[in-house]
Amino acid sequence: MKRILYLSVILFCFCSCSSGQHKDNKFIEHPVEDFIIPDSLFDFFPKQAENAKAIFFINNAGATDLPYSNEEFAITFVLKAYEYLDTTNFTNITTDFSRMAINKYSVRKDNYFIVGSERDMLERFDTLYIKEQYLSKTNSLVMNFHGILNSEPNFYDSTTLCGLPPDYEILILKQGHQYVLPEKYKTEWYLMPDNIKHGYLSGIACSKIKHQIIYWAATW
């Protein structure tokens, strides 16, 4: 009986490492130096946020030496969220980022589309709609927060396109269409046009009502 249990645990661990999200450890805080995402994509994340309460640090970007199977398309991400207790500090930070932003999107609008893991995207949209959106909104993409923040009720809304509450604004600070991860994590999805099969996005999402900021970066 013990042998069967031992083998079951090994099999479970191996399957977890071979899933669409290549590391199922999104609630474990890895040292930044272990991330496979280039640190230049999230160098605007605060090391320590003054007069702010850290809410969560979520990622699936920790390097691993375990077997990895890229059977389906997945994104690699890092998120860090704070609630700012000093409203003046919050205003100054968001004003500075607003000046730096490449693009800005109100969550409640539909002038953007989302980049997310294949499994999660197919749960929400049919393939024709996904193709149409990627073709028409190639330069208006944001990270898909569904499936990542659904256990954080103060930061999640299942009814919006990206999964953030409607009072949030998304600021894109960095974007590109180059592949920037180690080669072994490379996946492609036939629904994405060639010019965005790979890429990266990073920025913030902020609520002026709640004085919350989510710092985020995503690559695929």
C-alpha cells in the first residue's frame, strides 16, 4: 500500500510539471534571481512600497530543472499587488506611470483583448472569435487575469474581459513581439497570428477608488 501511495505522489508531481502552466507554484515567492523572465521587464516593480500594504505576490516564473512538457500554449507571469495607505503617494506613483505608459485601457471597455494560456482562453471564447480579436487588436493586448486572480476576490471580477474589477485602469509600460524566455519553455498557438506568436507585456493595473496597484509582467 505504501509503495502504491509513493508511486502516486511521484506521478502527480510529474503531471503537475507537465501542465499548460509550466510551473504550478503560483503562490510561492521565488527569489527574483531565479525567474526565467528577464528582470528588465519588471524593473519598475517596487522593492519596498512605502506606506503600502503588500497583498500578494503570484508567479509561475521560477526556473526549474524538473522535466517540462510544452503540450499547450501558456504564458509566464509575475504579479505583485499593494494597497496604498497614503493616497498622496498613490496619486504620485500612478501619475508618473501614466506619463510613461505606451497604452492605457479602462477595464470596463472593449477596445483591447487578452493574452492568456490556451486552456483558459478556450474556456471563455470560441476559436473564431479569438482569431478575429487577435487580428484586429494585435497592438491592443493586455494580460489575462482570469484563472490567476480568481482566488483574490478584492482584485477579481469574473464579468470583465481581463478579469479585473471594472474600476481598474491598465497601463502598458513595456511591450514587444520577441521571444525572451529560455528555449525549453517555448510554445506556440495556431490561433495567434505570426506577428504575435511570441512576445511580452508589462505594466500596472490600478484602482483610484481602492488605492490598489497590481504590478505585472507576462511573456509567451
